[in-house]
Amino acid sequence: MSELNNTNQQFYALPGGVHPPENKAQSNQQPIQAGPIPDELVLPLSQHIGAPSKVIVEIGQKVLKGELIARNDGFISANIHAPTSGTISAIEQRPIVHPSSMDAMCIIIEPDHYDTWTNRSPILDFKTLTNAQLVEKIQQAGIIGMGGAGFPTHVKYPTKTDNIDTLIINATECEPYITADDRLMRERADGIIKGIEICQQILSPKQVFIGIEDNKPEAVKALEAAVLKSESNNISVRVFPTKYPSGGEKQLVYILTGKEVPKGGLPSQVGIVCQNIGTIYAIYDAVMNDNALISRVTTVTGDAGGELGNYEILIGTPINALLSHVKWNEKSAQRVIIGGPMMGFTAQNLSAPLVKNANCLLVPKKKELAKQNPANPCIRCGQCEQVCPAGLLPQQLHWYAKNDDFEKAKLANLADCIECGACSFVCPSQIPLVQFYRYAKGKIREEDRAHAEAERAKARFEARQARLDIVAAEKAEKRKIRAEKAARSAKAKKTGTVPDADLIAKARAKIEAGKAANSSIVAPIIDLVSLEQTLEKAKTKVITTKKRIEDSKVSAPEMIDALEIALGKFVDNANKAQITFDEAKKAGTNTAQIVDPKTTAITNADNFECIESLTAKANKAQDKLEKAKQRLADAKENTPEKVEMLTTSLEKFSQKAIDTQAQLKAFTSKANSNTKASEQVVNQKEVEQVDVEQLQNAYDLAKQKHEKALVRLDNAKQDKPHLVDGLEKNVSAFLKKSEELKKHLDQAVANDPQALEKQKNVAKQKLEKATKKLENILQKLEDAKANKPDLVPAFEKTVILMQTQFEKAKAAVTALENSPITVQSELNLSQPEMIVEVLETVEELQPQYDQALQKYEKALVRLDNAKQDKPHLVDGLEKNVSAFLKKSEDLKIKLDQALSNDPQAKQKQRVILEANAQKAQKKLDVMLSKLEDAKANNPDLIPAFEKSVKTLQTKLDKANAQLKEEA
Amino acid sequence: MAFVNITSPHVVGHNSVTLMMGKVCLALVPALVALTYFFGWGYVINAVLAVSAAVFFEVIITLLRKRPILFAIKDLSAVTTALLLALAVPPFLPWWATIIGIFFAIVFIKHLFGGLGHNPFNPAMAAYALLLISFPLQMTTTWSIALTETQSLLSFGDTLTAIFKSSNIDSYTGATVLDVYKHNVAALTQNEITQNPIFGSFVANGWEWVSLMYLLGGVFLIWQKVITWHTPVSVLGGLLIMSVLFSYDADTSTSISLHFLAGSTMLGAFFIATDPVSSATSNLGKLYYGVGIGVLIYVFRTWGPNPDGFAFAVLLMNFCAPFIDHYTRPRTYGQDKATRGYKA
């Protein structure tokens, strides 16, 4: 690859490269002309690589030509000077020359066209200045690399210059069309050589190469002549064959020295400083003439460019100002390219200014440059590879960029691409390869930035976390010290005095005790019972859960964890219940001393209840025990591995059974003693004071229990003969108790003038409760039918139970009502009130009547259903129906009465009916919307909703009909 | 702004895929003339048939893929593939075999993999391999016997009948020189084998001229920068190394001259192995790739069941091309050492 040409002109051949048509003759025939002074100059603050300059002028301020208007901001930055005299008219965002046609901050100068210079101090001999002074002058003049990238020039001149052995002056101008440097060299060669001498003084290199292509013989001649005149003897003009892109800095370094600039590095790393010829001239101008960089030579070329040639333009001249100055042919222009045809970019906005590194304006006609044809697919022909001056594999890079495979693109050294466009130039498929590389580079930059950002955020987060950890540790340390201190002082105080906590606990206990004493005396006992039930329930749960755990160990090991958690909860609950129960028990014993006869009676009843529940438990335990035994026997035969487990549970059960029996015994003896006490009380003839209502309740309860016990006994007779004895005892005890209570009650009734009334009230209340319960349970049954068919039998059983209860309650009420005293008292007391009430309450009666009617209807429906499905319910339901009918009829009569008595009744009724109708309408609407929802979301609910809608519809119709009727 | 916005470079050369493919086709013409002169009209008929079929299938598949048809045909890639296959198969191959081969090459190998530039294998060689495996009889018994003073050639009309109606032309067909040599070398010496008239007076009657025509075309392509020297030189180099190592004695194995001047060596080295799409891409990669093909040709010819093995050698190396690419990246400007492999 490296071939040293050993002729007069030494050079190393550039690998790759292409030979595009040169097209230089159009613009290099005329001398450099002065550019226009446009109506306004636009000076972007960022014409160079590095930080944007800082504005040091104000709007409206007058400036002179060459006056500093923006100062460099940091080392890698550049000064900007006023290119002509005038007024700062604005400092604002303006479109700038950039491939993306973006806006940037610019200083706008309105020239006064006097072009008045600021004070300058030209020098005659730069050798009088020190290196630092020279670099200072370069920096002051705002000189940047004028060939391309625009790197601030002073940065290239370090104060310590030992390691620079070669200064390369880039006079290649390898891009087609551009002739600015060519003309500059032809006309100002002496200045250029002077500039080289200045740089030589600063850098003191061993050799200076002026690299130039062989297509600029006039320039070569001019330079050689100037070199001969120069005092310096180590400047040599190196001419080499024309080939694009020899003018790339890295390429030129190789061509002239055979050295390569390291990947990602700078030429100075191999002892080389490379400087564009235009920059060299600017250095000369700045140092010798004290002219800041305020103008440059720019080529205007292309077939639509008008008066082609090179113009020394003021920096900041808008593109269209220059183009109109050269009388361009706007109509035939295809595009305006800033820079050359190989690496220049299309101008998007012609009002954008030409800046310090704008070397060419190319205005081709429509057919001058090939229009972009649709690209063929890449056939990997490798022609691009043969011309790539960087030694890349463009076809592979294209493939990676196209597929967004940026990792591979990086591996293939995408970053080394100089975007010269040689690959695109030769591509037979006419793929815009460079565009792909720019895209991939941009993406990689973006990713790298995001990555760096993420890294920074991570570091920040970690630092913060560490800080927080330290703070937390410090706090914990402090807390520990404080706690130790407190403990020490507490120890010191603890010399006989009772700790505070104990005092508080005692006070609390006292308060609790007081509360218990003050509260109803019945409550604790009832509480006790319910508490015990809770406790038992909790215990059972614990046991069942334990059992389940055992089971699941065998069958479902994955459930064990969940079950163990549940077990923990249950044990907690059980413990709590135990504690509460114990406390309540204590409180109960405390209050036991203040028992009066009626409470004793009730207590007895409750004791009986306890006994009963205990008996039941005992029976259950016995039952379980039996079952467990049987299971054990089975297991011994079939599943020996379960025997052990079953044996333990059997032991548990037997233990439990024994416990329960013992409890039962204890309780029975207690109950017996209580009963005796109550008998005594009864004998003391203090029964008058016993509350009839309470007695009634107690009696009813006792009776119920008796009945229950009887049922159980019957069941036991069939299934569990071993329990019969115990149960029989129970039954007789309950019977006895209920008889006892009956006696008390009768007595109380006889003694109390209002007893009957009260009794009746109680009975009525019961009836209501029973009705409600029955309705509830029926409702639930309906629900169950709809949703949980497996619960239906259970509910049906309950319904039957409730019905019997209801019947009984009703019978009781009728019995009481039928008794002559009742009738009398009712007549005496209730009737007048009732009349008044009736007179006043049409509003109340109407809804009641409506309700009753509704219930009647529901009952009828249910009856019909039952006739089809459950014949055994029919009887009960028929009775229901008749009861509801009767009730509604009663209410109707009452309502009518109320209506006849009340002059405004009709109106009131109407209002109510209207309200009803409205309500029904509303409900229907709601239900309809729900139905819609269901259609959209839960198709399985649609039938249920449809049914509801239908019912509501009938209701609404009825309400409307009623309303009409009344009207 | 009324101006078009185009990114650099704004000038492009006058190269095009059509031009490249056209040059390849042009470079094949001398060889086609030589083949016709020595082996009859079969090659011309096959070429016309294959090209027509290729264009036809290209149109159909482009239509199905909803791509611009003219754009696809204009690049001449289908024509090139068809020509290469037509020159590689025997001249009296039944017409349907040629059609099947072209169909497989254009539709399966090229377009089903994504069209031009995306085929992992050389379409012509894939088709050749398919035909050789599927129709071994037709592919081995329809070679024409070269023109000599005693052996005349089949007329144009008779060739047409032979191709389209499979008429009996036994007196005009025979085994290839490579085949004859391979099957006789165990029993006979070089002198004895070359007594067979098909070997002619110099190497292999007719084949040597055809190979030289291919070489001529290949040099033209290198001169025109359609291909680089790397692949053909390395293919021939690989074959040379193997034949020098194993065929130094022409009495025990196929002679070196036959390896180079008979069979499809030159066609393969200059026209098939250089197919850019399916070959390795860097200059160094092309060297490895070519040497691989050269070595494999020898291996298949000598130790394989078929007298020639170019198609299989190329296809096998097509498999290796992406791998080779990863390990043969060139050193870029400024790098001390090239980045090779899958990790930086």
C-alpha cells in the first residue's frame, strides 16, 4: 500500500480514492474579487468547534470594522469581529448554514456602508514577537480552521512544541469545483509563505510540507517562487497526483509522511501539525496587518452561478446576498450546495449566512449533477471497499446501518469513516451510502449519550444511597445510645417504687371492673355464653386446620405453607378468645352476688343453654371419637401409613371428649344449684316484681330448647344409640325448666295488670321477627337457586324451620288476642289511639299497604314455583299467602278508613302513588343500563338482569295503573 | 424552498449494476463462441432458453412481490444467472431440466431470500447442484463429444429435437474428459488414457480453448474493475496447491493440466466464485474464500463421486463467507491492528 515515489516529488500513494470530474476551470480563471457589503450581516455565535462565543455588544451599539463583538468562551472557542462598520440591529435566532437548517443565536449587524476600520497596529517584523504573543494574536483574531471543520487554530499551537517535527500545509483542495485556495495561492503566495514562517517560529518544525495536487500548476509555480524568496530553507512544495480525497487531513498526512494519525487521535500525536492554506493566510493577515478574521475567499461556481469566480466575502454575508451579487440564474438552479460536490450540503434557507469555513457556493443547473436515482439493492460488489481511503468495508457498514445493527457497525470501525463520499461515488447500485453512515453515527452518538446519562444517574443514585445509609446508621447509633441511657436511669430509679406500667394496668383493671358492674347484669352471662361459643369455634378451627395440615402433608404439600399461616392466625384467635372468655368469666363471678330473682331465672335458663351446648359438644366429641376409632380400624386394614396420624388424632379426640364431659358435669352441677336458688327465690313470692316480658322471653327460649332437644333425641335414637341417655336427660331438664318458667310467667301475668298487653307485645315482636327471618331466608333461597345450587337443600331445610317458628309465633299472637282481657284492653287502650293514628297517617299506610300487597304477590309467585319443584313447601307457603292476603286486606281497610277521614288523603295518596311510579321508573332505568353493561362486559349475567328488568317493568306498569285508577 | 435536498456526495460516477452485469455477460461471449464451435448449437439453444425462462420467472416473482418489474429486469442479474447456468450444464440437457434449474435459481435462491443482493448462495451453482442431484442421468449423459476430424457435430435442427424431444443422439454424446480420466486412471497410465480421441492433441480436445476463453473474459472483468484479482487467483492457487501435492503423478490421478483446462475450473474461478453477493467481501476474505474453493474442487473431483465438483465447492464456501468476513476485516486507517472477530 505504501509506495514511496522516489522521483523529484516524494509522496506515498493514497489507498483507495476516486477521480470525479474536476470542474475547476469555471472559477479559477478570474482573480479574487471583492464581495458585496450586504444590507445586513448575520454572525452566528458558533461558527467553530467548541463553546459558542459570548456576546459583548448591545443592540443598537455602533461597531467599527474589525471590532470585537463576541469573545471566546473558554479555550476551545473563538472571537468574532464586526466584518464592517455599522449598528448591531439584533441578537436573535436566525437560520444558519447547517445540514439540518436549524436556527442558532446570531449577532445581526446593519452595515453603514462606510466600512470604517477600527484602530489596527500592523507590524513589520513578526520575529520581534514571542511565541506566546504570536499565539495570542492568532487567538485574538478569531482564526479557525478554514478548510472544513472550523477547529480554533490557536489550540493547535501549544506552548511546548518540542515534539512537532513536521508542519503540513494543506493546499490540496481535492474537492471538485472549488478554487478558492488555488486563487489564493496564485495571488497571495508571499503572504502565505509569511504565514508559514510565523507558524515555523511558533512550532519550530524540522520540515514544512506544502501538499498540493498536480492539477494546480500555476499555484505550484507561485508557491515555489515565494518559497525561493523565503529565508526559511526547510519549506518544500510537495506535488502529488490528483485524487479525491487527498485533502482530508489524515489522508494528506499519510501521503506526505507515510505516517497515520492514530485512530481517534490528532496529528500532533505523531509530531505533525496540519494547517489549511487559507488559515495560514489568515494567520499572516492577523499577525502582520492586525486584521481579524472578518472575510474569506469563497468560490461561486456551477452552471447557474452567474459571474463565476472567487469572491472575498465578509463573514456573515447571507447566501442570497452573494448570489444576487453574482447575478445567479435562480430559475435554472437545481440546488445550492455549501461546499464542494463531494462533501458539501444542500442549503435549505438562502438567508443563512456564509461563515468562516464556507469555501464554496455551488449552484449547479438541473442536468449538471446527476439526480439521485432509486437505489438498487447492494450486491456487495466491493467497489466501495476498493476506493475507501480509510480502509473500511463500506458495503458491510451499509448493511449494519440499514439494519440498525450499531454494535456490528462499531466493530466495523464506522467511527473511522470520514464521510468523503468516495464509496457513494462508485456504487453501481447508487446507494446514498454516506447518508447511511451519518444516520448510524448519529444513532450511536445518541445511544452513547443516553448510556453516559444513565451511568451518571446510576452513580448519583448510588452516592445518594450511600449517604442515606450513613445518615441512617448514625441515627441508629444515636438511638442506641439514648436507649442505653434511658435503661441506665431507669435502673437507678428502680429502688422500691412501683413501676408506672403496673399502676396503669391496675387503674385500667379497676375501670373495667366498674364498667362491668354498672352494665346490665344479664349481659355478662350472655356474653359469657357467646364468648365461650366463640372460643370453642376458634379451638375447633385450630384443630381442623391442624388436621388439614396433616392431610395435606400426604396429599397436597403445596398447600402446607398457606395452611400453616392460617393455623397461626387461628391459634391467635383462640388465645384471644380464651383471654376474653376468662376475663368475662371473672367479671361474671363478680356480678353473681348481686343477682335478683328474675336474673337468676334467666341465668338458670342460660345455664341450661350452656349445659345444652356442652352436651351437644360432648355428643359431638363422642361422635368424633367413634368415627376416629372406626377410621383407625379402617386404616389398620387398608392404609397402615396413616395409622400413626390417626392414632394421635384419636387421642386428641378422646381427650377432648373427656374434657367436654368434665365441663358438662361441672356446669350441670352449677346449673342445678342455680335452679335450686331460683326455686327458693320463687318460693319467696317475689315473683310480682319479675318482668313479664323477660320471663316471657326466657320461657320461649326454654321451650324452644326443649323442642330442639326432643328433635335431637329423635335423631339420636335413629343414628347414635349411645347418646340417647344423655339427651333424654337433657330433654327432661329443658321440659322442667320451661314448665318452671311457665309457672313464673303465669304468676307474673296474673299479678301484672298490663302483663297481658306486654305479653302480647312480645308475641307480636316475635311474630314480626319470624316473618322477617322467613322472608330473608326465602330470599336467600331464591338467590341460592340462581347462584349456588349446592346450598339449596340447606336453605330449604331452614325455610321449613323458620316456617314452623313463624306458625308458632302467629299462633301465640292469636291466642293472646283471643283472650277476653286482651280484647278488652285493646278496646280500652289502643283503639282511640289507633283512630287518631289512622287519621294522621295516610302517608304511612299507603306504603305499608303497597308493601303488603307486594309481599302477597311474591308469596303467590313462590307458591307457584314451589308447586312445581317442592311439593313439601306448598302447605307452608299457602298459609303464607293467605296471611299476606289478610294483612293486605286489613291494611286496605285501614287505608280506606284513613282516606275517608282525611280530606287531603286523596291528594296525599296521589303524591305517594306518583312517587312510587317515579321510583319504579328510575329503578327500571338503572336496571336497563346495567343490562347494557352486562351485554358489553358480562354476558353470563344477562339473563338475570333481563329477568329483573321484566319484574321492574311489571311493577312500573302496576304503579301507573294504580295512579290512573286513582285519578 | 424549491430546491431538491440531496445529501453529499452530489456527484456520482457512471457505474451501475446493469453495466456490471452487462460486462459479465459480455465477458462470457468468447467462451460461448468456443463452446458452440467445439460442442455444437446446444449451448446457444440452452442460453436462449435459460435467459428467456429467467426473465419470465423474474417478471412473475417480481409481480408477486409487488416490486417494480422493469427495475428488476433492467439490472440484468437474471440474465447473468441464466447465462452462467446455461454454460455450465451439458449442451443436450432436456429443456425441462434447464427450466427447473432456472426456476429454482431465480425464485428459490434469489427471490425467496429477498431478491438481488440477499441470496446467500450463488443461484446458478445452487441450480446446478439441484439438477445434478435430482437428474444425475440427464446431467451426465448429455455432454457433447467435441468436434474432431472424425467426429462431426449435430445440426441445429437435430440439436433442437434432442433438447426438446430427447431424441436418441448417442453417437454425439459421451462422458467428459474429467470423467473418462477419473474412471480409467486406476487401470491405465496417462499415455493410455489420452489415446482416447476426446483428449485430442493438446490436453482436452476443445475444452482447453473454452477454458482459455473464460480466462480471457475474466481478465477483461478484472481490467474493467468488475471483479478483483483476489478470488480467481486464489481459486486457481488453491487448486494448484492441491494438484501439485496430490496429482504430481498423472499416471495415478487426474493431471494438473486437465484440472486447469478441463471442466468448469476457469468458468468457476472467474465468473462463479467472484459472484459478489455470496462471496466473502474483503480482499483478504476473498483470498481465503478462493483458496477454500480451489482446495474443495480438487477434493470433490478426486475423492467425490462426481467428475467435477465446482458447484459444491462454491456452495460450501458460500456458507463460510459470513464467518470469513468477520475474521478478515481490513486494518483501517489509524489502526495498529485490524478488528477481527465478533468482539471489539
